Amino acid sequence: MQYKKLADTNIKIPEIGLGTWEYRGGVEPLQKGLSLGAFLIDTAEIYGTEEIVGRVIEGKRDQVFLATKVSPEHFDYQAVITAANNSLKRLGTDYIDLYQLHWPNPDIPIGETMAAMDKLVSAGKVRFIGVSNFSLAQFKEAQSVTENKIVSNQVRYNLVDRRIERELLPYCQKHNVTVIAYSPLAHGMSNLKTKLGGHVLEEVARDAGKTEAQVALNWCISRDKVIAIPKSNSSQRTTENCNASGWRLTPYQIDLLEDSTRRAIPTGLARRAS
Ligand code: NDP
């Protein structure tokens, strides 16, 4: 496993972490991931997986970087504090490493939400503040009303969804904000392969001597400041995903993958036009 710095802190996080949305694998796959150096676990109050994560980290809390999220309906000041306390209980710990706003909520002033996040930091319940699904404008607004640096934005990023490359990713790279790529396998290899089309993933996997999932994940983490958090219910696939780190696709292999992504759009448009 290779590591990247969390934003401009001295904390190192693994470039492959462990997602837990729809996670139903019990303790083993997550334990397997931890044993392979994927010590960042991502959950959320809404996932219903904080308890199982709590069981996984029991007795090894200091070896895990724990990320969870508060839901937008809990963004008023007191609700943020309550949600954090409830997550801490379910996780069986007294601090969260990275507490993230799950989605923006335009109905609640961001200053109120961030004041609660800052309070959690000063109380020692949260180490770092992150956001998720924030556009660049929303990110800047949140940062402008926060005492602490927002260290990360968790957003959808994979071979067939590269929207963040327009402005969010360059901004994060320039300003040292970690991008946590969610759905790095497009929420399932069949989605990824259908949208990508052709045989490029197979070809690059053969050329690299890796699996298709490993190629897709390695492509994400080949970007500066980006880590990826695939989810798997299986220890075997978790092992495969962890082994997406520790090597790099060649520039030629990356070009092949990206050419195919670019070609996928005009081809689709042409088909619709005909
Ligand atoms: P992923 O892109 O990680 O894909 C998960 C799917 O791929 C599952 O069906 C899984 O099946 C399968 N899979 C995993 N590894 C492999 C492999 N090596 N080979 C073949 N298939 C594989 O999707 P997610 O949407 O779950 O995203 C990952 C994580 O990102 C979430 O769990 C969550 O933590 C976070 N997330 C955050 C969001 C947000 O709004 N902040 C939104 C969505 C996700 P199986 O389990 O059977 O292995």
C-alpha cells in the first residue's frame, strides 16, 4: 500500500481506503483491508454501517483513520453536535478522524453548520473537517466560514465520471485539499465496463498484468491528491482492491484508457443522432 498526505497535514492516509455504503460483509473484509494497510474506513450516519465499523476497529482504534458523515437534515447547529455524538456511540470511540458534511444543504446557512463542526474540533471529538458532494463554489463558501481548514472533498470520480476534472480537482490539487474518490468502480464493474465500452479495460489489464478493477482504481489514484474508497463485501475482492496500490499504470496505458473515455461520448451522441 502506498500513502498520500492528508491535505497539508503530516498525516498519511492510504491511497486505497474502505467504503461501507451497502456493506454487508461482516467484520472480515474490513479486517482484511486493515491488515493490508487500507486503514481509512469511510462510513456515514445514514449507511447503517457505523456499528459494524465499530466492531472492526475495537482494540485497534489508534491504527485506523475513521471517516464518517453527518446527513444534510442534521445541519443546524445542535443537530450536528447530536449527530456526531450518536455516531461516536455507534462507532464505539471518542473521536472521529474525519467528519464530513454528506451533501450540501441550501436550506441551512453554512456558517451555522460550520460553527458546529469547529466546535466539535475544539472539543476534541473531531480531528479534521471534510465535505462531500460540494461543488467548487460550495467548497469555497464553506471554507470561508470555517476556522479550521477543510481537508477533503469526497466526490464521485471514476473512469466514466470525470466531471471534477473541469474545476474542482485542479483547485484541490493547487490548494492541497484531498479528493476522496467515491464509487471509483462506478458502483459496479458492469456499470463501468458498459459506459466505457470496447475492450480497453481488458487490454490495459492484460498489458499491466493486473485485474480490470485494479486498473480502474489505479487510474483514480494516479492523480495527485486523490485517494479512492472502493467497497467490497468480499475479503478476496478487498485484497484485490488493496493491491491496486503499490504500482503505477504507465503514461501510455493511462492515455489508452482516457482516449477511450473521450471516444465514448461522441460515439453515444452519434448513435442518438442516427
Ligand atoms: P464502488 O465503485 O466501490 O463499487 C462497489 C461495487 O463493486 C460493489 O457491487 C462491489 O461488489 C463491486 N466490487 C468491489 N470490488 C470489486 C472487484 N475487485 N471486482 C469486481 N467487483 C468489485 O461503489 P460504491 O458506490 O460503494 O462507492 C464506494 C464507497 O464510496 C461507498 O461504499 C461509500 O463509502 C462511498 N460513497 C460515498 C458517497 C457520498 O455521497 N459521499 C456516495 C457513494 C459512495 P462486492 O461488494 O460484492 O464485492
